Amino acid sequence: PFLGAVLGVLYLVPFRRYFVAEMHGKLPFPEGTATTEVLMTGETGGAQARTLLYSMGIGALFDFVGPAMRAWREEFTTALVPVLDKVALKVKLVFTLNTTAAVLGLGYLIGVRYAAFIMAGSVLSFLVLVPLFPYIGGYLGSVPPQGIASLSDLDHETLFYDYVRYIGIGGIFAAGVVSIFKMRGVIRTALGQVLAQVKKMGGRAEATESVRTDSDIALPVVVAGIVAIGLFLFVYFRFALLSSFEGATYLALLAVLIAMLVSFLFAAVSAWAVAMISVTPISGMTLTTLIISSFLLVNLGLHGDKGMVATLLIGGVVCTALSMTGSLVTQFKVGYWLGSTPKTIQWSNILGSVVAAVTTTGVMMLLAHVYGFRADPTHPDPLPAPQPNAMADVVKGIMGGGEAPWALYGVGAVLAIIVELLGISGLAFALGMYLPMSLNSPILIGAIVAWLVQRSSKDAAVAKARNDRGILISSGLIAGGALIGVLAALVRFYEDTAAGAATSAAELVPASGLWGSMQRLAREVYFSIGGLWDFGNDGAAGNYLGLGVFALLCVYLYLDSRRGRPQA
């Protein structure tokens, strides 16, 4: 994780100016916008601070009562609507809508153009491909799981996650390649800057010429760091992992080249996705990396457990690099707006990667030891981990002589290229095909609310003031909803572990003294009221109620945004 994270920082340094300055006003940066609004409002205070605070409270209360306390369904679905439930069962035609405040606010910030592209991809996946897949899946080489007679016996969610989503992955890959091709001039310029600075032996000229708010880590240092990471990976692959294979040097070199090259190319795609919708398809691009790596390495004679480990290490480097670039590009944009020093942001992320790598590795090892990720005698009820398990199945399939769903990838690639030729963002469309409709539909609704607010007055100054207020309110909804989301996850985790593992607080706390007494008291309270905070309203009533309160939240967002007035 550490090497991949550092690689993500170093790869994004040459592209910083392109994303934050040259594309200023062209990419929405919804998460960066929300973060900046929160920070700026905290500095200015006054009416804006009050607006942000009460909108955070509304977002927190809404997502606590709804998703956390399950007073209504977090996801509206037509599968629970009479008549339409039969359509869902027989035709696999289902519409879903996430009813959380945070996602609505996110849609307001994204804007209607990109939100429409994303939703178009979802419509194709869920309302066209999923219903058709039982009939066309066989022609694309897809077979039902063991024990299932035909694809038509699967529900719509299984059809999407196990089959149609791979079409989205193929679309993301093709759209990523197209995006890289479109950015070839930027990439060429960035590489030219790197070579020019290397010739200057240390980049002193750039350091003295650039202003503080436009200063980066010296490009020779960036190059040296990338080379050092590559050498470390090569040594590990060559002497620790592949030493028993014939042509180990060649295999190790190829593995390193795949990891470094794919990370570089996908880093720009990841940053672009976050700049558009604050979501990066890390799992899709990682899965693509694993497929490419497995296919190349197995055809060169690398197989078995060590081959799988090598492939997963490549995927791990790419995955953490993409995660870092997705986070870092937002930090760059926020820093650009607030006047921060890019070099400081870059170094702080490199140093922070040390702590993050140790922490996340420890947590993953703990989860693997306690819960496991696959069912076995030691872990009969493991964590679901659907995406990692899908990746493991792909690697095992290819390394073990199996086949990846190449036809599905190909269909997705063709669709992405077609929409690009039509003038639509292929990456946004492919993201819509890959992400669940329940996430994309409220994003479009939030974007439509923003569109209505922007056109609520013929006076440009008034319309801008109203939209600015809407951005502030949406930022509050996102922040409040996110905080409650974390809190709810912690409560659910405690409920599933501590409460499920014991019937009384005494069984949980063997400690003595004041601290032990406090723990026992807290857990006695928990067990005495256990379940009362959870309404469990997940049925048809909760389905309708969720849709109704979400509609009311949309009305509130529109009406409160209209209260914005130009400053005198």
C-alpha cells in the first residue's frame, strides 16, 4: 500500500496544473467544492455559517432517522410496489433510488450535464441490459452459477453485479483509453517538463521562478522516487517471489512495467472521474489491471500460487495509486481555491502514506483473522467482500486456465466508444453503467434541483446568489450525512459483533476498576434498550415513506436555495 500511495502522489504531480488551473471551471469537483465551502464558511462566519450548520444538522438528522434508524428504506425500489413487483420478478425491470441527503447534495454539486450522462449509463444497464441479459447472455458466453438452471432464474441484482457490471468495466477501460488519448498533449507536455527539469540537475531554476501557490516537488525528485519504487518492486519480484521460475528476470521486469505503466495511465483517469463526480471506479480499473496482468503473465509461463500473488501485488500497487490520485486531486483543487502550497500537500500525503499503510494493513489482517473473507470451517460467516472475491475469482480463473468475460468487456468497450463518437463523455457514461442505479438516480435529481435554482430568476446576480446558497446547503447535507454514515457504521459494527457475541455486558467486559465499571454500565444500557433505536421499517411502508421524505427534502433544497440574495 505504501509504495502504491507514494506512486500515486508522484504520478499526479506533473498533472496538477492541468486539473486545477487549465480545467478550472470545466470540471465540477463536487467534493472539493463542498469541502471548500465548509472551510471558507468557517472562516467568514455570519449568515453563511448558520446556513451551513443548520443544513448539516438537517442532513445528519435526515440520514440518522432514515438509513441509520431505518425509519424508512434507504433505497426506494419498484420491486416493492404492487404490479411493478411482478415486472421486477418476471422481466427484471427495476428502478431504485437512494434516499439519503448526502447523495442528493452530491448531485446538486455535480451539475445536470454530467449527471445526465451518468444516469444514461445506468438506464442502459438496469432498464435495458439487465432485462435482456437472460436472453442474450448465452450468446456472450455467460452461464448461470452452479445449481441454477438458467439466467432467467436470477434476480435483477445478481444479473447486474455478476454479469452486466462487467460490461461497465469494459466501458470504463475503453473510456479510460480514450481519455488518455485525448490527454496525450497534456501527458506529452508533462513528460517534456520532467525531462527538461532532469537536465537542469535538481530543478533549481523552477524552484526560484515559481510562486508559493504554484510550487511542486522538484521533477527530478519525482523521477528519482518513481525509479526507486520501480527498483524496489523489481528486486522483490525477482528474488523473493519469482526466483524459482525460468526467466525470472524477464518476468519480474514485465510485472514491474505493468504495475508502473497501468498506474500512470489510470492515475489520470481516476483523477478525472473524481473531478467529475467525486467517485472513482477503483475496483473496475483494478479488476481490469488484474485481467491484463493475469493474461500476460500466464502466457509467459507464470502460474500457480506465486503467479496469483504476483498478479495481486500488481493490482495492489495500482489500486492504492489510484486511490491516492483520486483523493489528492481534490486536495489540489481545494488548495488552489484557498491558496495552499501544493508542495506541502504532496509531501504531507507521502508522509501520511506511512501511517495509512501500517493502519490499513493491520485492520485488514485483523478482519481476515477474526471474520475472514471466504467461508471455511474457521470462518463460517465471513465478511461479504464482493469486489475482492470477484477479483480473486478472475485471477484464479485465468491463472487456472479459466476464461475472463471477454465478450462482456468487449460490449462495454464498443458502447463507450459509440457514446464518445456521439459527443457524450464515455467515462461518465461507463461509470453510470458500472455504478448502481440507486446511487446515480438521486444524483440526477439533485442536479435537476440545481438546474431549476439556476433558472429561478431572470436576474443573473440573483440566480447566482441562489445557486451559491444551494451549493452551501448541499455541502452541509453532504457533511452531515457523511458524519452520520460513519456513526451508523460504527453502531452497526458494534451491534453485529459485541451484541451478537454475548447476551450480557458482564460477558463482554472482564476489566476491573473505574474504566471497567464505566464500560459495563454503557453496555448494560445498550443491551437494555437494544433494538429500540432500530425501527426496521424496510417493507412497503418504509419504501413509500422513503420516497416521500426524499421528495420533501428536494423541495426544501429548492425553496431554501431561492432565499439567496446578492450581497450589497
